[in-house]
Amino acid sequence: MSQNNRNTADLHPYGKRLIAIRDVQRVYQHGCEIPYRLYLMRGGKSTSMVTAQQVREASDRWDAESVLEDIDTQWGTLPNGGALEGYGSD
């Protein structure tokens, strides 16, 4: 990958290297806002500006949590969850 392509991949849709967390939903046109705590999981640093890579990672974690919740509630048939209780234990 050339240096120019790598730099382009590290930019947000509007060409900026950093954007405020509060702007992520608007810039990326996400249907819902990614919780702030998911941005902090990577480095534990409290910052309001994020890179495109940090947005991708937070979005992936949010997707994974959503899928896990769907499985635990069996897609709404167990509203309080519990389908994963004891899963994997002997």
C-alpha cells in the first residue's frame, strides 16, 4: 500500500484526521450514536477527538455488543435475557 493510500484510509469522510466524538454520528451518517465508553476502551484516554481508526474500532465493538444482546435475549423472546447464562460452564 502506498503512503498516499494509507494516509487517505486514515482520514474521516470529510478529509480530516481528527473529529469530535459528538460529530461522529453526523459525519458517518450512523443510525444511532456509538456510546462514548466504547471510544475509551482502546487506550483508556479521555479525549473528545478521534481518528477514523478509533471510529471503526468503536463501531465494531458496538456491533458486537448488539449481536451479543440479541443472542442473550433470543431476538426479543426473552426480554430480560438469560439465554447465555451458564453457557460454556461445566
